[in-house]
Amino acid sequence: MKSPKKILESVMNQKRILLSEYESKQFLSAYQIPVTREFLANTESELIHATNEIGYPLVLKGSAGDLIHKTEQNLVRVDIRNDDEARIAFKDIMAVLNGTGAAVLVQELVKGQRELVIGMTRDRQFGASVMFGLGGIFTEILEDVTFRLAPLDKRDALDMMEEIRGRRILENIRGMEAADLNQLGEILIQVGQIGIEHKIIKEIDINPVIISEGKGIAADALIVLEPALVKK
Amino acid sequence: MKQFFYPSSIAVFGVADSPGNLAKNIVSNCREMEFKGEIFPVGRSRGSVNGQKIITETDALPAGIELAVILVPAAYVADTLDICGLKGISHAIISTAGFREYSGKENRFEKDVLAVVKHHGIRLIGPNCIGVICTNSGLCTPFNRLRPKRFKKGRISLITQSGGLTVQAAHLYSEEHVGFSKVISIGNKLDLNEIDYLEFLMDDQDTEQIHLHLESIENGRRLIDLARKTGKPIIFFKSNVSVTSAEIAKSHTAALVNDDRIVTGAFRQAGIVRVRSIHEMTVCAKALQLPPLSGDRLAVISLSGGFSVILGDACEEYGFKCPSLPRELLDKIESFRRGGVIRMANPMDFGDVHSIEGLAFAVEHCLKLDHIDGMVLALFYDPEIAKLLGQGNDNTQQMLDFLDVTMNAYNKPIALSFLSERRYIEEYKKNTPFPVFNDPVESVQGLRKNRNYWKRR
């Protein structure tokens, strides 16, 4: 696996400011942030290799240099259950992408009904700030998020989870087990740490973080670099 | 920095013996507030103010003046500062407006001012401000005519970006009897900014609580670091949080908006207590004069069933719990009842207890409980009730003294309010150092501020 520094260098060498989902997650997992198991597939044989490695059900997502808003561009296929479905989805996505550097990200389908968002942004006055809140479509609709300045200590992280209006989502509710606050807190602390260590990173968006069997896991992620620092 | 607040002498520039002149009000405000140092009014035309001759030749200014207050047109500020520099005055308050708040950052007068102060090494408050009100020294530099005798001395100091708020806060601190040490109107922050003032107040012996009102935060990180460091509570009224006020702020004090959510998070992290109005600053001022609330469990006593219910709601709304009290304690408290018609619970309805002893007993024994962190008391009181209790007017004072001693003995706060005519409540506030909230719900709100502050310590 590439080191975080190597990942950033290769993106900068290509004068890109966005890390792909795959690169973003590689980066995050270097900071012990749990991410979905996934492989990039450029060809059908790589696709089948990946599906064998991970096992069904799967998610297939388009992956290319500066690609965001994958869902809106019809580049996501969820709940793929066998090789035939996987091949069809692969072809569809490659046709939409239709470009060089295009690939398909083959990803485990994480089961969990609760989605959170964890992010980092660099405020002009306060510097690296970590965000926590309700994820998925609720991030935009409810804006139930809270911030703390990096670096975070454990109490900051726990306070954040206590602070959102929808905090009960983390409790043992409707038969779902309570979220592991210490594990989620560790992700928040690590995201803050990334903000402190890498000035070139302007924003991080991990959305959704899915709660699966009580643990948070990054199901999608985006890292944005500071354009002014990339262009040098 | 101390010279800005405790100068041995000041020169006021821009004074004229004419009805519309504003700078002469600076002289009279200082006089009325019994500023002990010498005041030298300086102007272009002969005349006198406050029975003192206006100095028209700068040669006539003595050496050793510690502070200049400047209210001359923007175009003449740099020249005036040059005179100050030549006279060895190293501290100046520039009240004059017409700098970046008026014409954007590329302001010629501003450049001139900066060049002169750099040359002479002068430190500045302002421009576009009303300077300092200091109850300890009697310095009172606002250029509108005030009644500084009404200002109450206390141990709160406020840093504010608004001149209007400077005066209004001084009034409110005084009327609410929390008092203040210094109010600093910082204007455009051309030289000194909130960080400099904050650092000064953190070390200032006359300041116990630091209040801030800002429309923009320019060095957020530093502010947060200082807030974490200081042992003094910081109460922050951050305005300019909406799109509408951002527009006004641009023309007002050249402010820019911070993402309010980040501000909120950063403040919580640093234990800065955030308020949304000047009145709330006074609520906080009172609440933080009480001992620390170390948990969320309250015992509540009200002299009215209706207010007991209201207080129960308020406790829940502000995140408090009113745990059950031991049965044997409630039995003892019930023995003080007159008609024996009200069952005691928490909140306690004292409508049937017409006895100061009963109240004292309940307060002491509730505060003693390990599972009670603080108390809320909403007492009926007016002179007629005092007579009914048969001990004349004095027993209120005795009661307050008792509350004070008991509260401090257990180091648990008592949030006190009175259900009475406003004029009687005013009397209490005036005559007792014990913090009196204006309303029972406000007292609960105050405890929440206290708790939030101490939670981070």
C-alpha cells in the first residue's frame, strides 16, 4: 500500500486537486480509519478477480481523475449479486465514463441503516476544523452537524457526538446495536490529525460513514487539495 | 497597555467652545467620573471648556502626557499623531471615523496614520471608536455626553467592536448591579486588536470576567489558545452571524463573517461561554459569580405552584434534572407547612410554608445532599409579606446573608430570583452583592451558563 505522502505526491504530479474515492480511502486507511474493502478494475478479468476477492453483494462505482457526484451522473450500481450483474454494471459504467483513466471501483456492500458524515475543512481564521453529523442525504437536508478545531482530544470527539440533535441515532435503537463511540471518536481524532499534518489538504468529506455492527466504516470519501498549493 | 486605562494625564484633541463640539464631552465625561489625572483640552480656536482654557498652541502642552484622545477630521489625524509623537505621547485613542469602514482598505488617511505611528512608535485604540470607560481610574472617553456617576464599579471588563454597545453595556452592567471595571470600544483595530486587549485583561487585577463582543474574529486560533489558557471566564457575544448583518458589518467595521458553526464548536472546545444579547451577558455575569455547578441535578423551591411547574419545564429545557428528595427530608420540610395542604416534591412548592426557618432548613438540607449540585430559589417578597412573617424588613437581608454563607459553605450555587414588583426586585439587586436574577426562568438559564463554563475546566 502507498504511503499517505506518496498518494498526495502522485495526485499533485498530475496537477489534480481531487483524490479519487479509491485514493481518498487508501489515504484514510493509512490513518487507521476503517474503509470498505475495494479494488479498482480496468478490465473484465480484473472485475471478476475483485468480485472473487470480496464476495457478493457488491457496489460498483465509476472512478476517474476528477470525479465527484457519482450518483447524479449515474455511475453507481448497488446490490450487485452475481458475476452476470457485475459484468453488465461494469459495461454500463465504463460506457458512461468513456474516457482515459476510467476504471470501476468494486466495493463491498456495507450493511447498516445509519449513515453519518465526518469531515475536515480549513477555516480561514480557525484552521483545520473537524465536522461530525448526520450523513447521507440528511447532511444537506437537516444540516445536523457540529465542528471542533483540530487537534481533537477524546472529550472533544465525545462532545461532538453528544451535541448533534440526532444523537439518538448512535444509541441502541430499533434493535440496532449502539454505535461504538470510542471507535467513532478515534476516526474524528484521526481526521483532525490529518488536517494538522497535511496543510495541502483543504477538505475531507467522508460521507457516508456507515454504522455496521456498531462500528463506523467509510463507505465513500473525498479528499480535496488546496489549489494554490498544487499549482506550484 | 495600562496607560490606556490608568493614564496620569490626558490630552483631548479636537475640542472647541461651541455647542456642537463633541470632543469637549470627553473632557466633561472624565471630569464627572472623577478622573484624577490632568486633562488638557486642545483645539484650533481659543475658548474654554469646563472652566479650562483650550490649548491652541501645541508648544503649550507639557511633556509627560500619557494618553491622547483624538477627535479631529480624518484628514488631520495623522498630523495630530505627529504632534503627539513629538510631545512624547506614546498612546492614543482615535475616535475619528472615515477610515476603512467608510472607503474600503485602500484609505489614504489610514496609510498616513500608519506611517506616523510607526515612525513615533505610538500604540492606537481605534480609529472609529469611543475608546475607554474605566470605573477604576475614572477615564471616560466616549464623545457623547454620558452620566458616568451612574456607572457601577465591578470586576467585569468588556471588549467591543461597537461604540453603541460600549455605552449600552456600561448602562446595563450598572443597572443590573453586576458592575464593570473597563469597557473598551476597539473600532477598526488598525493597531491593537482583540487579542492584545484580551491578553491585557487576562493579567489585569481589576478584571475577573472578560466579556467580548465582536463582529469578526481575525485570529481565531490565537483567541482559542488564550481562552484555554486563562483562568478567567470569557463570555462572548459574537454578532454578524446572518447574511443580513454581514452587509451592515461591511460598512460598519469592515467585518467579515466566520462560519458560525465553526465559531460555535471552537468556543465550546475552549470553554468560552457564548451569548446572543447584551442582557444575556449580564445573566452570565451573575451566574459566574456563583460557585461552580458541578453537575446537572438541581433542587428547586418556588413560593408558587405555578412557578414550580414553570421551573420544572425550564430545568428540563436547559438540560437539568430535578431528582427526588429523601422522604424523611420532605417529611421534615412538610412539618413547616401552615395548612398542610401541599405535598412536597422537587420542584418544591413552598406556597404553604410561611416560615423563614422552614426555607432556611430546606435550603441547607438540600444543598447538603450528595445528589444535588445546586439550587433554584424563586421567592415571593415584598414589604407586606415581610410584615406577615413578623420580623420586619431586615429579615430579607438576614435571609440573603444566610443564602450567601450556606452557598459558599457547600460550594454549590443558588440561583435566586424574586416574584415581586419590579421596584422591590430593583431594591434587592441594589442592596445585595448576592446575584439576583430578573426572573425564575432566567435563573435556570444562568445556571446552564455556569455549568457549561465549568464543564470545560
